[in-house]
Amino acid sequence: MTYLHKGEWLALGIIATVVLWTAIAQQIGRIEIDWGSFVPGIRFYGLIAAFGLLLRWRGHADHLAAMFIVIGLLPVFASVLSIANMAAFPLQRPLIDDTLFAIDRAFGYEWDKAVAWLAAYPAFSQLLAKIYQSSFPQMFVLVLLLGLTGRTARLHHFLLTAMITSLVTLAFWLLWPSFGPAAYLEIAPEVIAASGLVVTPDYGAVLMHFAEHGLGRVESHLVLGTVAFPSYHIVMALLVVWFARGTVAFWPALAVNLFMIPATLTHGGHHMIDLLGGGVSFAFATLLAGRLLQAQKSAAAPVPA
């Protein structure tokens, strides 16, 4: 008999709901999705989750089983959510970047000038680029840390918070889409080279093309980060810092992710308000996930499937 904790059941339910919603949207909108191109990745991580279930079934350390299950479920969720995201193209609603630019101006922030300033300090810019690209590795290390140290309840809280924030972020973006300054502003090639800019105007141009013309066919190699507001990079930074509390990783995570703020603004091509939106989304999701898991405040006994 296999066993699943409450948090794992909820995670599977969320994944199944996203798949069902995407399949319905595909039929209604006549969207062409190459599901097969996503199968290898989903199968690989599904096997990791299955290995975790096997460990639990054999009666081995439950905290290790939970760790492998989360390592498997998160990328599977990310894959199915990316399909739902890319299937939204071409966009049916106007972009809200004009409003977000107005908010930037109210705070005196201009992305192109910030990038130009950063280009004058290439070593610092390269550091910020590496920090910006470290979000997913940081989350993976956190999962290992929580799993290996037996913090199963916190691991499940982390899992659900990550999923709920992703859903909230995508839902908001589907209603009020935005791409960020990189899709609108030009940056001189020498500035891009000096700063080592991660999200460039060329990247923004691709998003604009998708917004107007769609993808034609959703395939795994076409998956891009599309959401500007709320910023999911800030969400990931908050996930790592918040759930690292009380562990040896907290202070290093806090130190690194303080730099995620300027890294996200510049290398992520974001509006200033995007970061605040990411923080609000994270706070809401953390509270909701906690409520959903209230009956499982500690690593309680699993529920028979």
C-alpha cells in the first residue's frame, strides 16, 4: 500500500487541476500542444517522486521519502504550469505595462538608466546576474536541507506555498498581462555586453511576437519566463529565506537574496512594482498554505491512499 501526506495529496490535486484546465482550454481554444515534448522531463521527475513513495512503502526514513517526493513533484508542476502559461498566447487582453511604467516614473525609476549604471561596474553586474540565475538551485538546496534535517512539515508548507504563488501569479498575469521594460526599451549593444544583461530587449521582442501571433504549437523548447507582474523571482527569494529560518542556511540565504532585489530589477527586466506584487503574492500563498496544512503542523503519520 502506498502512503501520501496531506501536503502531497494537495500538491497532486493542484497538478491534476492544472492539467485538466489546460486540456479544456486546448479544446475550447483549439490550441495545439505537443504534450509528448514534455513527457521525458515529467517522466524523469515522476520517477523520482515514485522512488520516494517506494522508500516510504518499504518503511525507510519518512523524511527522506518526503524529500524525494517533493524533488519530483515541483518540476512536474512547473512543467504542466508552463504548458498552461504558453498556451495563453496569443494574448486576448491588453498589456498593462503603460500603467506599470507610470508607477516607475512616480518613484523615479527607469530600467534602461539602471542598466546603463550597472554596465559601469561589470564585476558587480556579473555577480548580480549569477544571483538572478541562482533561484532554482537555491530552492533545490533548500528542499535537500529541509528533507535531510527531518523538517517534513515545513517542506510540505514550502511545496504548497511555491505552487500556490505560481498559480496566483499566472492567474493575475492571464487577466492583466505584462512583460516588463525589456519588451519596450532599447539598450545599446555595448551596454548589454558590459552588463552581461540576462533579460534583453531581444528577449522582450520574442514575447511581443508571441503576444500578437501566438506560438503556433506549444513545445517544451519554446517555454519562456513571461510574467513581469508579480515577480516570481522575488517570490522564490522569499521562499528560500522564509523557509530557511532556523537552519544554518538562513543567514547566507538572506545575504544572497538581498541582492536579488537589484538583480531582479535590472537583469530580470522588471518594473519596480513587480517586486512588491511578488511579495504580496508570497504572503497570501504562505498564509493559505498554512491554513490548508493546519492539521499537519508536524510530520504526522501519512494517510493511506
